[in-house]
Amino acid sequence: MKRRILIVEDDPSYRELLGAWLEADGYEVVLADTLEQGFVNIAAEPIPEAVLLDIHLGRKNGLLLAHWASKQKHLAHVQIIAITGDTSLRDLKGARDAGCHACLIKPFELNVLRELLANLPSHPVGQQSEIS
């Protein structure tokens, strides 16, 4: 069974590129272009194993999804990887505080993302790792 990855990204080119990369690597990809779609798709069966979450979704803060998901017991195993084009420490701290497991700054190397996804737990866990 393919691992399911949810991409919540409002930039259509970036969303499609990430989706194509991950599908080529053998993942099942679900795409969402709004925060609202992200909320629907993270809770839909089968629940994704990871979420690539853009922090800045237009005027909305994508970290609302991460914060909410971190408080849902049935989503405890979902690894949330924040992505942002902002290099400020504000986004990194915000991602950590919202319960994200990692934060990647755009543009990032595909190999960095591959490594993060390759290290996904093979089964649900209730404990979150730190953002480095």
C-alpha cells in the first residue's frame, strides 16, 4: 500500500510540482489549495501519513491546521512538515509551536524532503519529534 501524503499549498505550480515529485517517488498524493480543503483532507479516510503544509495560504495561516491536528488523538501519527518562503525565525518558531515535525524553507532540495519522508514512522505514534 502506498504511503499517503497531503499537500496543502496555494501556489498551483508549486503544488503540482511537489505532487508530481512525490507520485514519481511512489507516494499517493492528495492535493489541497486552501486551508479549508486541508482540514477536510487531513481527516478523510485513509488519513495521510504526512502533510506538507504551506504556512502562508493567502491571507490565512496554514499553521491553524497543524495546531488543530496536533490536538486530535486520531491524527497523532500524522507528521506535519511546514513549508515556507519566509526565512524569518518567526515562521520556524510558529511551526514548532503549532506541532509541526519539521519546517522546510522554499526552495528546498527534493532530497531533503525525501529524507524526511523516508524517516516517517512505520506505525502511528503519539509523540512528536522536535523541529531542528
